Amino acid sequence: MSFKPVFYIIGILLLILSAAMLLPALVDLAHESGDWKVFASAQLITAFVGFALIFSNREKSFALNLRQTFVLASISWIFMTAFAALPFCFAEIQLSYTRAFFEAMSGLTTTGATVITGLDDLPKGILLWRAMLQWLGGIGFLVVALAVLPLLQVSGMQIFKTQSFGMEKVLPSAQQMALYILTLYFVLTLACALLLFAADMSLFDAFCHAMTSVATGGFANYDASIGHFNSPTIDWIVIVFMWLGALPFVQYVRMLKGNGRAVVDDAQVRAFFGILLSLSMIVAFFLLWTGQKTFFDAVRSSIFMLTTLMTTSGFASGDYSKWGPLAEGVAFVAMYLGACSGSTAGGIKTFRLQILWAMVQQQVRRLIVPHGVFQVHYNNKVVDNDVLMSVAVFFFVHILTWMAVTILLHLTGLDFTTAVSGAISAVSNVGPGLGPIIGPSGTFATLDADAIWILSIAMLLGRMEFLTMFVLLAPRFWRD
């Protein structure tokens, strides 16, 4: 198998990444921070490697085959992370490469876990770079998921065919779909930034938090995250745009093409909000019953907590680990769920939970009527057996990976709560875990190098939906 097309495209991606480094360099230069040289140096290195890969792998024409697409979808994230980590190494915070790689991986996979403390005093260039990584990672995965991964028919990604029957009738090509989605992504980010600015955020903070809200990433400019602003208005704005980033972007395109009810009519969207609001009300009632908050504060805090966890954003407006065992238990469950397919969010995804539940109902009916014929439906369409098998396999691999990562983290010396919640946080790309170390008021800064690498790999596996990476380990994949 020729790797020329793969490395050629990776070279292009590295050039895009190097161009993105120019903006934080200019911001640091404008604020008279010496860190502008950090980004200039990282940009030169990244651009040099990018050009080298392009010129050494040029062909008159080539097209990616299935195996090359698998390899590209997997190793491009590793290359991008490896070079995106350079500014964190060179900057005045002087992270080791291990921790810089973790921070970059957390950014590009929109996980939101961080090893950096003292965010309030960091140079603006580094803060902007963290936000930009999540913004680029969010749209990057979304475009790959909608334009490339459905072709691979792996990890249940065929559900885009089930969810979006006739998608080719919305737009004639994946490239046009990606262009529409990119435009929507820009518009949502700009709208969020303007609203946050109107709510008394500084312009810089508004754009940084807008990028990480729409990308459902969760990197903030302050150690206290969104709680730093102590503003109900800002909380609600962030909540709404986390919702918007967590819904299927293909349905937004359908709305633009004339189907005004595309989002509302999607069974996945209705289920997502139904689960989120139900769990939020349970937590709100608990906060009221225990006298911890007033009615409006309880509702806002609980909705913010469930939104940031189910959309895998990782923001925090308060330390929900101190609200009591019920709130902490609900938080742990929410880490599993995820939001909608075709969005910037991670996790298991609502549509898979719906199909798994439909499969349970199907099996119960078969037990009652052994000779009956029962089919699983999704969005009023029959789901074929290939999709059912893919979803079941994904769920099994997700649980198996979480268990394996938990054991590995526990072996590094972490306590059980930190290991269990850290594993599910990384595998589902959520961000914060539970407990005093990596909870919503903590960071991953105190974890040792072994745990950091384990979590970095887990974040990548979760973002690539497992089988896309695991298939590279199969000997048969490499046979001609």
C-alpha cells in the first residue's frame, strides 16, 4: 500500500495548523508578550515538515482507497497533536512534551481536560491557542465524520445513512455538505461571541469561550472556568450554544434547504433533550430538597451541569462533586451518554442508546412471540442488521476500553474514583472527572507521565470511535 496520498494530505493539514499559529503570535505581539516568538518558532517547524511531506509525496493525481482512508483518519490526529503541542513546550509555562501532547490532544479531541494551572495569568496567545485547537478539532472531526467516515462503514457510523436517508438529495456531494457545515460553524461561533460580549465579557474572552462552547470543548481562560464570571446570563448563553453544537449539523443544513422542522422532527434530538431535562430536574429537586440552592439557581446549575457533561464540553459553573451523592451519581451516568451524532460532541451518542433500547424491546417481543417478525425502527425508518450489529459492537468496545483504561490508570497508583471517572472522561471526551484530583475544581496536572500517556491514547480512541483505530492492528488489513 502506498502512503504517498496519506502523507500528502497530512502535509496540507500541517500547513493549515501552522497558519493557525499566526493568530496567537500576533495577539502576543500586540500585548508585548515574548511568547510571540514561541508561536513563530513552532510555525516554522510545522510549516517546514508540512512542505516536506507535500513535496516528497506529490503525484499527478491520486485517490484514496479504503485502507488509505483508514490510515489517514487515524494518524492525521497524531501528527496534528504532535505539532500542536510545540507552543506549550516552548512557552513560558514550559510544559514537558508529555504534558504538552496531552493538552494538545485534549484540545483537538475537544475533551477539555487540562494539565495547566494558573490560567488566569497565562499569556493571551496560549489561551487563544487552546481555544483554537478545540474549535479546529470540533469542526475537523465533524467534517470527517460526515464526509469520510460513513464511507468506511465502521463503528456504527453507517447510522448517518439511517438518520439521513436521502442525504444526497439535500446536497449532491460531501464537499458541499462540508462547506455548508463550515459556514454554519462560523456563524454560530460569531453569534455566541457577540452575545457573550454583550453580557459583559471582554472581546477576547468572548471569542475564546465562543469557540470552545460551539465546539463543545470546555477549555476556559480561567481556573474557575465559566464560574469565574458569576453571571447567570453568561451561563445561559453558554448552555444554549453547547446545545446548538451538540445537535446534528446535517439537520441544520436541511433547515436551510427548506425543511423548517428538520431538527424538531429528529427523534435523536427529542430524546437528547428529554434525557437532559429529566436528569436536570432530578438534580435540581435534590438541590432544593437539601437546601443548597434557591429554585432558579438550582434549575440553572443542574441544567448547566447536565449540558456540559452530556455534550462532553467540560465547562464548570460550580463544583457539582460537592452537591452530594445523588448529583455525583447522575454526573457519572451523564458522562456515558453523549449528545447527537453528526455534532461536535463525543460520548456514546443518543442515537446508539435509542437503537440499543429498541433492540432490547425487540428481544422482549421475540420472547413473548417466538415466531413473530419484529424490526427496529429509527426516525420512522427500518434499521438494517448491519447497523444494529455495528452499534452493538461499538457499545461493547466502548465499555471494554473504559474498563481497560480504568485498570491501567489504577495500576499507576490513582485511587479508584479518579481512575474510573478519568477513564470514562477520556474515552467519552468529557473533560473533568470526579473526586478532588480531576473533578470540576481540579486538573490533571498532578498525574504522572504514565497516566498522562494512557489518557492521551484513550482520548484519541474515543474521538476516533475505537474501531477506526483498532482496524489498523489487524494483520489482514495490511495484506494485499
